[in-house]
Amino acid sequence: MDWGMENRLKQLMPHGKCFFMPIDHGYFQGPTRSLEKPGETIKPLLPYFDALFCTRGVLRSAIDTAIDKPIILRVSGCTSMVGKDLANEELTTSVEEVIRVNAAAVGISVFIGSDYEKETLKNLSAMVNECERYGIPVMAVTAVGKEMEKREARYLGLCCRIAAELGARVVKTYWCEKDFDKVVSGCPVPVIMAGGPKCETELEVLEFVHDGMQKGAVGLNLGRNVWQSPHPVAIAKALNAIVHKNASLKEASEILVKAKEIKK
Ligand code: 5RP
């Protein structure tokens, strides 16, 4: 692996593990609760995550250029929650722009099994072709659009494998209760867990993240379950401990409780 590629991957995944903070939601759902001022939302969370996932628009308008975290630039979009089909994405950004904003990686969605499967896989391939020339890793996001019931192991395993075969260096997918270990073991590149809509309880979040890490994920990309929580710092701290300190579920829960107490 070339030095640049390796260096970027190590920035993103210190010691091979990672906690990415996504704030890219506005690219298809517009204003999102708790993301009204993205720069303010992330400020207290900075000590706990490894990289920030966002669009160039939010990066330029809301993120301090002195930020000391690597940026993962979202490079697909052009659809919305109120449009016909979320899967009908295009590439939104050139590799020149990726370099201009000094991003360490790019993130791009693929919608496998949708009417736009081929187009989104072509987007991924095109980005890989360009980014590999400059040593920039591509993270594929295995998106399901509004069809959340697709989040089961066979489908997710298929998506992850295809994304990796097309050259993604990292794949982001959903955790699933059954056979998540098979999703991970069938994918030749690191798998990162996505969040999805907010869980009912904080414990549920810690449970699925802990389980996924035990089953081979290298980390997570969790947004709403962190910054829409009434205790974003406490949950971020507990998640960081699971990812980077191999904390047990009990230890992570204790960290959460203690951090909530400090805030009072
Ligand atoms: C959308 C994305 C987002 O980064 C993703 O939704 C992560 O955020 P959350 O944990 O809130 O679901 O890639 O496809």
C-alpha cells in the first residue's frame, strides 16, 4: 500500500479501530434535529471521535479550518426525502474538490437491489478509480433508503462484499441481530457499523455497538444516536471506550452513568 493511502487510513483508524461522527444528514433530509448548527453540535464531542463525515457545504460553512480531525467527505447525493427515490444518487464532488478541502477519505452510498443499483455501483467504481490515483480511501455506505427491513445479514453481507470487490477500502453497513459475524467475515475490508434512526434507550445503543465490535466490526459511524441524545457527551464517551478501550458492556454503561452524573 502506498504511504499516502496508509497514512490516511491510520489517521482515520488509529490502532485499526474507529469512531466516525456523521453530520451529513442534511444532504437528503434537510435540517435535522440537533444539527441546526453542526459546528456547535460537534464541539463537545471532539475528544471522543476520530473523523468527521460531512458534505463540502457544511464543511465550508460550519466547520473550523483548525479542526484536528480527518474529514471524510460525502461525495454522493442529489436526492431528497421528498423526491421519488432516494437511491437515484449521483456523484456530487470531484476528486479535485476532495483534495482542495484536504479530506482524508470520501464516503459514497450504494443502493444494492434498488432500481439504481447499477448507477450507484458505477458511481462507487468511478470514485475508486479517481481516488486510488491520489491515495485517498473510499468508504462505501451500503444504504437501504427508506426500506429499513432490508437490514438482515444475507442482504448486508451481499452489499458489503460487492462494495469491497469494486474497490472500497472500508465499508459502512448496518449491524444486525442475527449473523452479523457472517456479514463481517464475508467482507475482505474493514466493516464499520452505521447507526440508523435513534434507538429507544442508550443501553440499546451500547448493546448493539458492543455486540458488533465483538463480532468483528472495526468501529462505528454513529450520528443521531449520539447528538440527538439528551446526553451526547456521555454516550460518545461510552462508545469511545467500547471502540478504543475494549470496554465491556458493563464498563461502558458505568462510564455512561458517571458521565451523566458529572453533567448534573
Ligand atoms: C446516510 C449516512 C449517514 O452518515 C448515516 O445515516 C449515519 O448517521 P446515523 O447514525 O444518524 O444513521 O451515511 O446514508
